[in-house]
Amino acid sequence: MTDSPELLADGGTFFEGPRWHDGRWWVSDFYRQAVYTLSPAGGELEKVLDAPSQPSGLGWMPDGSLLVVSMRDHQVLRRWPDGKLTTHADISRYATGHANDMVVAADGSAWVGNFGFDLMGGEEMRPAALVHLDPEGNVSLAAEDLAFPNGMVILPDASTLVVGETFGNRMTAFTIAENGELTERRDWAAFGDKPEPGPRAELLKQLAVGPDGCCLDRDGQIWIADAFNQRCIRVAEGGGITAEIKAPAGLGVFACMLGGPDGHTLLMCCAPDSSATRRMRAREASLWTVRVTSPAAVHVAE
């Protein structure tokens, strides 16, 4: 790895959902309410589409359509190859908080999480569900009782999904059933005891790691943005931390992704904090890169 992260771009409000696709970086910017692309060399961010209800997770269908999670209205949008924008799915039946991150499989199936409660309004944490979208956008319940399901990866076997539970102190694995339901729940990596539900301040005291956005490398390890400890960590199955990258001074890391022309670049989405009130009023979010030894996995969704 390089000695320290290098700045790629700045001037955002709160970057999330980073992806590498079609030779470019793709990111959502929450409070500019848009999805942007950026060349691997940096420079100006180019707007791809507006998402007035706040974009988050991104992914692609087999025909090249872009799926975008629309957080506040609990929708998944579809930008077709010709640029037409439609609603792909409505997950409001199952979302008890803002819709959030998403992973898309090779056949166009997707899994979408949500906060489960009003995080920015100060509510106590409540468990949330993951939903499954089939390639036509039909919605079904995939799993329940998750402590803020966040970043997800599908392992190369195409039958295992791993999701970070931000307030659960762990990465949780499921077997993917034929109908998209998530079964055989187990710990992929536990960083401590599962916290007792309650006020956010009390939860934070119980967390060793707060898994946010994540990505899989070719060695089967997962890079995780640790939302509460200003770092990215590389984790092996079982919970061993094999590498750590500290964020630039004064910044937290809220998402990460492997990509670049050779797959050896780790992109980190950074900001001073995740407060909606502060982030929507400032342009302090930035994107940083680090060169790493193990490249991105050959992912079934690519």
C-alpha cells in the first residue's frame, strides 16, 4: 500500500455507494441529490442523474441499466441504457427507515437494506429488514432483525451474501436461496458482543467496529469502512483485521470500493461526520485513494 491516502476529488456533501464500472468511479452524493462519475485520474465530477429523494447504493443490470437506491421515498430507480429513468421497485412495505445500500447479482437480482429507524432524528435503534428484488423489480422479504444492514458483498460462489450490521458489531453471512430469501444466518466476522438496543450514544460505546460500505478482494477478504473509528480495515473471515488505513486527519470513512484499471485502487468516501444537518450545509466530503496489494475480486455482479 502507499504510505497514505491521496486526494482524488473533494467538494461533495456526503459521498456514498462508490462503485467501479465501465472504466470510471461512480458515487452518490446524498445532499446534492445526484449520482456522479469520475475518471481514475481525478478531476471534475460529472453528473449522471438527479435523485431528488437522496441517492445511495448503486448497481447494474445485465443490460447495462443502472439501479439507484432512492433513500427517502424507499424506491429503487432504473436508468436505462438510453437514459430513460423509471421506478424499478418500491420497498416501502418493508423499509422502516431510509433505504440505504444495495448489492446486485449477475442476473439482475438485488438486495436492499434500510436504516430501520429515524437515525438523524435521534430515535432509538430498531432492527431492520433486507429485501430482495427479482430482475423484474418484484419485492420480497429476504431477512429480518438486522442491526442497521449496510454495505454488502456477494461471494464468488454466488450463493453467499455478507452484510455489515453497523450497530451489530459484525459482518453477517447468509446463504442465498433460489427465490432470493437469505437463509442459514451466521457470523462471517464478529468484532465483539452484539449491543443491546437503545439510544445511539449507548450503542456506540459497545461497538468495536461500525461496518459501513465494503468491498471484496481476490483473497476473499473484505475491506470495510469503519464508520465510527476513522479508518478502513481489511478483514478475514472470522474477524481478524489484516490491514488498516487511517483516514486523513479530521475525517471519517463511510464507504469504500476496490477498482481502478487494474483493480488495485481502494477508493474511500470521507467526511468530517455523518450528521445530515452539518453535511447538507457544507462541501467538505472528499474521495481518497490508496494502492493495495490484493485487487478487487472477480465479482459476479461485474
